[in-house]
Amino acid sequence: MQLRHFLGLTGFGVILRSGGGLSRSRGAVRAMTSSTATDIVSELTVPVPWGALRGKMWGPENGHPVLCLHGWSDNCGSFDTLLPLLPQDCRYVAIDLAGHGRSSHRPPGVLYTFPSYVLDVRRVVNALRWSKFSIIGHSMGGNVAGMFSALYPEMVDGLVILDSLGFFPTDTKEILKAMRQGLDELIQYEQKVEEEKKRVYTCEKALERLMSVNQSLSEKSAKILLQRGSVEVEGGVVFSRDFRINLKNVARVTVEQALELQSRIQASVLIVLADDGILKMYAEHLQDRFVSKVLRAYRDKNHSVVTVPGDHHIHLNNPEVVAPIVSDFLQKRVLSHASGKPATQLSHL
């Protein structure tokens, strides 16, 4: 069975035809436009030294720019169900982070770290010629967004973090352990990578595999992610992601460093947490004391923290739960400010 037929997806943000009505080049950015019955979506390509970062664009070209960053092992399809429910006068750009979706894998011998993803974001916004924009980041993408907003505070006017803290604080005693583990895992990976070929799955088995390692995904959500997260080959499909993303992330910060980075953020911040998501994960790893410190610091700076019922992929599985909160934030804390209107209190928070 062909992957496209197996996925059987229609709707906002899901490209069912390659090519399409418009091709254009703008500086370092290349876009190919394709349409469904209800919308127009542009495929984005940003050249980088080792290949290209790819993604999708929605909304009017002169709309307020919003960059969307997905979580670990996902891709920009993570926002397919949420974006149609958000303000339609924004220009949304969702990218496949390096090693994910349709973006190029990093060169051999290179680890995937939060700072390297931050650098990729800088490359993308430079190519787009954005000097001021908002960011919506889920999970790992939220951590990348938080670090970017701390390093480049003048560029970010609104920050929405979905089921993440904006940073990944780690116990000081565990940092060296994590670094050594990540380095050793890369050495082990390099020793066996030549011996292994990418495993070929049937469409059904690929879906089953994805859902088994991401148990918060609904079947519909998993199919959305598979559209960019797998490639058809002879005999079935293979996952498109670089398996080095599974190695231990060696770039960690202490809770004190996380709080210092957080203090540098100038943008208005909205944190949306799922009660069965990252909060539960931190509690299971006995690091919930870090959560309380980081969330208290956000609240002390008059940022907004909301908890909703749902799991880690609530924005993709049940976007109607998240969309009103995010829309309210964008309208009242970002768009009204950009238009010169005074900011107002958020009704959902």
C-alpha cells in the first residue's frame, strides 16, 4: 500500500500533491506552493552548509510572523491541526528541525544539541528576513524557543511554550553523567552504523512503531507525523529522521542557569502544560522541584502559566483545548501590541 493512500489525510496544512500552482525564489528561501480544497500551503526550503532545512508556511505574507518549532522525533506536521484554529492574520512558518521530517541530517560525527537547533532557527529567520517575530514551541521545540528568546531577546515579541518549561534543567550531579553517556553513545553508533541499514516497514507497521514509542499520539496524529516522517522505498517505508536524535543530549543546564536564561527573555510568555504530560514526566524523575522554581519565576515576571487536561501531544490530538488560550494570548499580548493598541488581560488565564 502506498504511504499517501494509507495516510488518507485531507485538511488544513496537509499537502496531498507535490508541485502545485506557484514557484518562487526569495533570497536564500525557496518555496513551492501546493493547495488542497480549502487552503494554500507553501513548502519552505532554506539552504544550510550541510543541506537544507525544510518546512511549511501558511497565512498572508504580510501577516505577523510566527515561527513554529516541533518536539523531539516529530516534525512540522505537529502543528497541522492547531494552526487553522489560531488568528488567521499571522504568517506561520513551521520548520522540520535538522534530522527530522524532510530536513537534512547533520554531517557525520556531529551530535544534536539545543544550541545547534538555536543556530538553525537563526539561519531560518535570517533567510526569511525576520527581525521581530513570535515563536510557538512544543516540547523540545519549546526548549529551543526559550534558549533562542534568551540569547536574542530583541527579536522575539511573543513566546508560546506547549508542554515544556522553555529549558531543560538538570541536576548538577547528572550533567557530567549525561555528557559522557551522549559521547559514548555516538561512538557506539558510529561503530555499528555501517553495518546497519534502515529498517523497512509496511505502512501499518510504521504507524504501529511510531505510536509505540510516542504513546501520547492518537492514530490520526501519528498519521499526520508520518507524512513527513517517513519515505517510501522499495518494499515499504523507512523513517526519515536521523537516528542520532535518539542519543543523549549532552547540552544541559542547571536550574540556576535556566533561571538566568529565563530572566533575559523580554517577550511576553505563555506556558501551556498538559496535566498528563511533562509535569508527570518530571514527577516520575523526581525533578518536580525544578518545575516549581521555573514556573514560579515565570509567574513572578507576570507571564502566564496554564494547565489543561490532556497528554503531551494535546496541541495535535485535541487542538480545540489549546487553541482558545493561544489565540487569546496572540491577540492580546502580541498582535494588539504590534498594532499599537494597549495590551489587555487574558480572559482564559
